Amino acid sequence: MDKLNEKIFKISKATRSDYEEYLVYLYFGAGPDYLQKTVDRAYRDFNRTLHEMSSLPSKDALREEAQKELRQILDDLRQNRVVNCQSEFDGWHRTACQRIIAFYDRYGYHRMHVGQAQKWINMTFKYIFVLGENRVPGFGDWYQYCHVPFDNILLKRLADRYGFPKFGCSWSRIDDYDEYLSRQEWIRKRFSSVPLDVEFQLWLKKSL
């Protein structure tokens, strides 16, 4: 702690935990349902890619119901605990993406892609672990298996620094789950750290 911080905490009744809670509030909003807040926040990380959504008369209901669907998918994982290894997590993740795409399709939105579904699911997991076990309990066992959220910034850094094989389209338009999974497997083989550690380090512009 530097001298300025030492001075602040001598005269302030606020704790470092209070300041952390303030940052959480600014980014996610007030609790107590932080799992839902991670789903909501992650939605904002990809919803700009949902082209022509505004033309749907049910767009607001679709957004709300889709968020409930992903919340249910995650609750089922946490409660049933059927995933115990990487291959099982990958199978769960594939099914989760398919469920989200099928859900949008039933509402008449036929332009939901694997790329968008992976971003929503993977960012939700990232936020779950950022918030920590006290706020969002029950997911820690799967940290080691989680996928990297693909987006323009991360893909460019992986390609420029490590020769990552590029997709033939933008991340939001990836439609071949096997191609998507092959890139996740490339990351697992290329780095000794678990994938989400790799992703955090790349965003912080640290060496791997």
C-alpha cells in the first residue's frame, strides 16, 4: 500500500472490501442474485451482434426469456453436477450453445450463431469467477475446464503473438461448433495455463 492509500485508510471508515463492493455495484448492479447479474452483463457483451433483432415485435420478451433460459442452463449444471472432466464439459457446452440457438429460433430469430452463444456462455463464466465464490457459489470445480470467450481483441492478440489459426469469418458468425472447439483445443495445447488464465493474462497484456 502506498503512502497516499495509507493516509486515506487512517481517516476513512471504508474498508478495501467496501471499495471492491462499490466497483462490483457499478459494473453489475446491486445483489443479491449475482448469477443473474452475470448473465445480464454478459448479454451486453454480444447483443450488438444480434442484427435485425429490432424488427421483432417480441424482442424485449425474447431478451428476458433468453436470459432466463441461460440462467436455467447454469442452475442445472450447478445443481446436478454431471460434469467431471474436460470432455464432459465440452459436451455440456455444445448442448448449451445448441439450446440457446434453438431458443432464439423458436421465437422467430433465425440468425443466432455458435459464435454469439459461446460469447454469452463464456463471458458469463468469466464474470462468475471474477465475482468469486462468496457472491456466486458452486461453480469453482469447472474453472479449469471453461472455454476462452472469443472476440476480436482476444483473437487478434492470439494470432499476432502466438500464430493462432484464424477463423474464416468474424467471431459472432462462427456456425461450425467443431471448428470452434478445435480452436479451444489449440489453446489448451499451446499454453501450460488453464484457458481462462490465458485469457485474463492476454487482456492484462502480460506475457505467457
